Amino acid sequence: MSQSNIMPGFRPTLAFTLLYLGLVVLIPLSTLVFKSFQLSWEDYLSVITNDRVVASFRVSFVTSLAAAAVASLFGFIIAWVLVRYPFPGKRLFDALIDLPFALPTAVAGIVLAAIYQPNGYIGTLLTDMFGLQVAYKPLGIVVALIFISLPFFVRTVEPVLQEFDSTMEEAASSLGATRRQVFVRIILPNLLPASLTGFALAFARSVGEYGSVIFIAGNLPYVSEIVPLMIITKLEQYEYAGATAIALTMLVISFLLLLVINLLQLWVRKRSGQL
Amino acid sequence: MSILLSNISKKFGRFSALNNINLEIPEGELVALLGPSGCGKTTLLRIIAGLERPDQGRVLLNGEDKTEQHVSHRGIGFVFQHYALFRHMTVFDNVAFGLRVKPRRERPGEHEIVKKVHALLELVQLDWLHDRYPDQLSGGQRQRIALARALAVEPSVLLLDEPFGALDASVRKDLRQWLRNLHHELNVTSIFVTHDQEEAMEVASRVVVLNQGRIEQQGSPSDIYDHPANAFVSRFIGQTNVFTPEQQDDAWLATFGLQPGKTAHVRPHDIDIEKSSEQDAQAILKDWQHLGALIRVELVKNGSNDRFYAEMPNEHFKRLQLDKGDKVSLRIRQAHWF
Amino acid sequence: MSAIAYPINEAKAVERPQALRDPDWVRWSLTAVAVGFIVLFLCLPLGIVIIEAFSKGWQTYWSALTQPDAQAAMQLTLLTALVTVPLNTVFGVAAAWAITRFEFRGKSLLTTLIDLPFSVSPVISGLIFVLLFGAQGWFGEWLSAHDVKVLFAVPGILLATLFITFPFVARELIPLMQEMGSEEEEAALSLGASGWRTFFWVTLPNIKWALLYGVLLCNARAMGEFGAVSVVSGHIRGLTNTLPLHVEVSYNEYDFVGAFASASILAGLAIVTLILKSALEWRQARR
């Protein structure tokens, strides 16, 4: 308590914080861990290595990776344009980026389904012109996840780009670098840590996403069934042990992702001289 | 390389940063662009570099029109105010950057680059820091690395934006001398921007005074100090007492040619004082301060509250045997009328 | 290096320095790609909600919203927000105070734990309450013996929402109060102000916009949460359906107008949230 002894309220606020954290978060979350102790290793493995479960993990990871990649690519362009180019309506577009944060996922889900189903607004076009079906296919999951994860990437890269010291670009230019060389050698390396963080955040969010996906996914076992849905299916069949095993695996994976994200952010701060 | 600027004007929105600037800088000079903040000096430097394009006017380097040429092709070296070192690169990679981005046929081999970078780092006496990152350096070290980086491409003109602005006073003193010596050694045409008149006078061989987007005066430091072209330059460079004869007893000023309707600018060291008896005393000594080799005397004219200052060598002041409250007579050696 | 020497010190430059300006064709094509993507992926869905909701006319829209189940869902959603947002706001302020105004061991662990719910999938957030209060859960037997319903009832929904929205207020306040430092509060205390007075007169005015920002995001999520609530609610029409769940149920029963009518209410909520959020950000930027 070196900071200041005169500040009041340390004991009550800390006590309340710990109590509330324990009741609302830690105790509920720990049930997952304790429940899984009731499982034997063999039981756990048999749940996790079940073909349908493995397939759901594959679907979740592949679609999340694809969505995070697309969201990162376009997110980069969007962040770049929003920070660097003036154009009319820029503030409006900037505010809209947060729509996926604010729009309930169920709403996003039914709207995206309405747009991309074979007789939907864009679905019709895609089916007629390219014979491409989006909704009720893994591609539909990707579309929903792009929607959900876009702001995570944009909002991570945007501030870094905003704070970017443009005199570094001028310095490189004055030393004879072409615009392309400036981009590849100066801008990209400085934005790389933030971009990786944004990608990881987008991926982490995608893997856990449920609401926006189930309406557009088709939820076909082995093909378009995601892990969160798998957990719900187990629950509805009263297979609590199975649901717990899958959930624990997901939880461990997302904590690993969290660790990676934190390390990346540490790296970002170190690189930008804030440490 | 000589630099010729003709009729340069530049506006930012409705703010007019530069107004019809004409300036010629011969090869090999070390020039200071001096002026208060907002006078347009940085903009002018950036226009010479090609970082900004003037709204009108031409930039000629060695007689060639380079107005439309992009900064990356001008062959200038630019040292940024906050150095703009590449944060994600080591000191060595920073200095090597300009060599590595050259088109393949002009690019020296890696071996040659290594040799050259180390030579430059030795020139700025920082070779031992070659594998550090910019964040690990002190301000003075960053400054010198930025200079080494700019010199790596063998620029024909070296441009420095407030090169000492972000440094501690003591480091600044050292670096000024160092920059002067370096210029002697390399003899590359150099221009630096500063708002500190002392710095401009000490370092530059030629000073250009700017104010509100115009050139007020240019010349050697002693020219500008001894023969200021107008009231602004006189006030901006060095210390000056300003007298308005109408409001004051002006007999003593008249000894140096009274010009009605104008103000007299008198340097403190151009005022002589002497202890005086009641009748012809013109001022009272209020206070004095020790400035090292000089003594600064605070004076007040009879029947007035305006303070003005005289400066004289220590020894001289002792000989006068003056004390606070003494009456003194005044004599001026020189005045400028504006 | 936040005090970057840009725009150029002489004037407030409206555009980037000329040497760094990208060629026009690059600027235009990138802007077109960005705007196109935003329109296709963000604007279009928002528009479609409205179009679909009114596809059978104003009358149908209105009756879809006024039917008892929809009304019940709206009431439950409001109740959820009314209970969870104040609780998490009080927690957020208390946690930020403890963390930013005092040094103690385990502080960084505590900060990490507060963010925990963000990295847990909504479905898992629901599952843990099923494990806790379900028939086979820890408290399951005790609860059924005393005839208390938590799961598939309102308390379960409240708890799951509480968990999901737990970090929102705290994570807005902690960095801000850290940055502010405690000098002003120390000054107030040294002038004889009591702890509460110091908080209400000095701390609160300084954090009010960030606090509102956190409350706003917390509220949006509390009203819109789907995954976690879906697991614990049991989908009992008129009783345990929140508005997002009502959207799902209507959609699955092919009552598209009903689904999109409810969705339009939630979309309206999202738009209001975005507008307020922009306004708050604008305010904070001007400070």
C-alpha cells in the first residue's frame, strides 16, 4: 500500500470486487473444471475423438481462420482508408464499423441468412451468376464470422495507424525509398504486431461465436456444425459430461489464444517504445 | 550544391505560410533559417527538401529546376526535428537504409554497405551503439544517428529541422560546436532551422531571418547584429533597448542623430554610464546583475518608470564604483533608428 | 511518441504532406474497396432488417410487436438490463477504485481475471450455469428440494447476462483512472473532503463520460446477448424468452415478419448505441 495511505475505501472496494468476481465469474467458471474432473481420461478422449466432434472442431477452426484472414485483409484496407484518406461521410462509415459490436448476434444471424439464402437478396445473384451457394454451407459460416470479427481487426489496427509517426515515412522517402519500399520496409513492419493481434482477436471471437452462425450455417453434422452448437446439442441430449469435455477443450484453446494475444500486445508496446 | 529559390509562396488552407520568398544560397555554406515559431521556416525547409510543393515559385538546385521532383529523387539529406528514426530497426539498419533502398544497379554490395555504415557511425562517434534500437538511445545519440543516416546517401544538401530543439541545454552546446566542425570537414551545403538566435549566430556562416512568411534580412551573423535592417530584426537578434523620443527627454539620444517620428534601438553595450552630480543626471541605477564576464545594469530614466539596460565588462563596472540608487549620466555610442 | 510533429507546426494542415500523398488512383480504388465492403457487409444487413420487418405492411409489423409473447420478451429484456447494468456498474467503479488507487499483491492477476468473461464463448458462459444449477448440478438437488427455479427461469437469465457483461464498465474505467492518477483526489482529501465527497465531487466528474461509455456498451450487450441466455433460458414462450430469443423462436417457426419486427427493435437499439457512442467519443476527444 505504498501509493497513498490517505486514500479511503481500499478494504470495502477490494472486498466487494473480490466477492463479486468470485460469485459471478470464478465459482461458475470453476464448476466447468471440477465437473471435468469427474470424467476419466478415457471418457474425455472418447468424447473428444468422436468423429462428429472432431469434424465440428475442424469446421470451427477452418471457417474462423478463413473469416479472420478475410476480415484482416479488408479490415486493413478499411483502417488505412479511414485514417489516411479524406472522403465524404467518413465519420459515418467509421461509426458503422462498430455495428457488429452493437447489433445482437441473433439479428445478424437472421439478416445474413435472409441475404445469402439461395433466394435471398444476394444469394439469388450468386446462385444465378456463379452457381454459388453461400447460406447453409460452410461458406455461410465464414460470411457470418467476417461480419462478427471485422471490428476487432479494424479497431486494433486503426489507433496504431493513427499514432504512426509519419516523419518515418518522410525520412525513408528523403533517403531515396520509393513509395512501395516505404510501405514494405517502414509501414508494414510497424503495423505487423497490431495486425497479428487484430487477427488473433478476430479468430478468438470467431471460434466462440454462436448466435450469428446458426441461422446461416445449415448445421449439417460433419459439414457445417460448429463447436458451440455441438455443446448445445450435447446439452439438449442431457449429455452433460460430453458438453463439459468439449467446453473445457474450447476454454483451454481460448485461454491459449488469450495468452498469445497478450504476448503480442506486450510486443507491440515494447516495439513502440512504451516499455 | 547551390540553392536558388525564386518567388516561393505556400498556403495552408487560408493561412499564408510563405510569401514570395527569394533566396540564393551558394555552395558550401552553413545557413540558419531563423525566426519565431509560425514564421514559415520549417515549411521553407520542407519545400527545399521536396516534402512539400510550393503553390508557386521554383526551387533550383545547382541551376536545375527541381520543383516538381519527388523528395526521394532529390538527393538531399533531411534530419527531422524528432529524428524520425525507424523504431523497428537497429541503429545500423537505420543508417544503412538509404543505401539498401537504392535501385539494384546503383546499390553497393552488402560488404561495402557494412564498411560505409561503420565509417559513418565512427564519424558521429557512436559505432559502439550499432546494434541498439532507437528507443535505447539518449536524445543526443538519436540526433547524431539521424545525421549519420542522412549522410549515408552522400547528399548534396543537408537540411536540418530544429536540430537541437529537443535536447537538453548542455547537450545542445556540445552538439552545436560539433555540427560546425562536421560542416568544416564535409563542406556540404547545409541549412538548419532554428528559433534560437544565439544558436543561429553561433553555428551558421549565414543567417536568414524570417517573419510571417517573409525574409526580413539575410547576411553574416555580424552583419545582422551590427546592421539590423528593421525593428523586427533588431529586437529579435540580441538585446535591444527601444526608446520613443517624443515621450522622453531626448537630448541624450540626439547626440546620435535624432530622427523624429522614429524609435531608437540601442544595444545595452552601446550605453556608457558614469556617476553624476544632481544637475545633469539622466537616470537612476536600480539594480545590477552578474552575467559572468559582463555586468548588466538596470536603469530608470528620470521621471519615468520604464527600465532599460546597459552592459559593460566586469572590471569597468568595478571602476565606476556604483551602487543601487546612484544617479548616473548616460552616453550612447551607437543607435539604430526605425 | 504521441506528440508527433504533425500537422506541420506552422498551420493546421488539412491534408497529409504532399510527399506522402498516395497517387489518386490508389486512393480512389482503396476508398472504393473500403466503402464497398462496409456497405455490403454492414449497411446492407441494417437495411434488410427494416425491409423485411415491413414486408407485409405496417399493420402486420405492429401486430407482431404487440402480441403478448413479444411484449413479454421486451419486458424480460428490459428487466435483465435494469438488473445487470447497475450491478456491473457498481462493481466496475469499485474495482477500478481498488485497482487504480492502491498497490497490492495480485493486482495484475485481478485485472486479468476481470477480463476473463470476454474470452469465454457465450455458449460456455451459459453451460457453466447449467452445470451449477441444473438437475445434476451442484445446487440442483437443494434447489429442487426447496422449489427454487434458477435454470430455465428468470434468475438463470440474469446470472448468465451478469457473467457476459461483467467486464464492460471496469475495463473502460481502469485505464482512464490509471492515467489520471490520484493527485486531484489527494488534493481534495488534503483540503478536508470526506472520501465520499471526494469521489462524487472530484472522481466522478472526471470519469463520467468513460463511465457512461461503459454503461452504454454493457447495456447493449445485456439486451442483445443470445448464446449464453439461449442455453439457460429453456425458451419458454411468454416466460423466459428475451427479445433476441423471441427473434430466434419466431424465425424457426417461419414467422419471418415477427422475427424481423423484433429484430428491428434490437437494430434500433444498436443504432442508438452507435450514435451515443460516437457522441461520447467526440466529447472525449474534445476534452
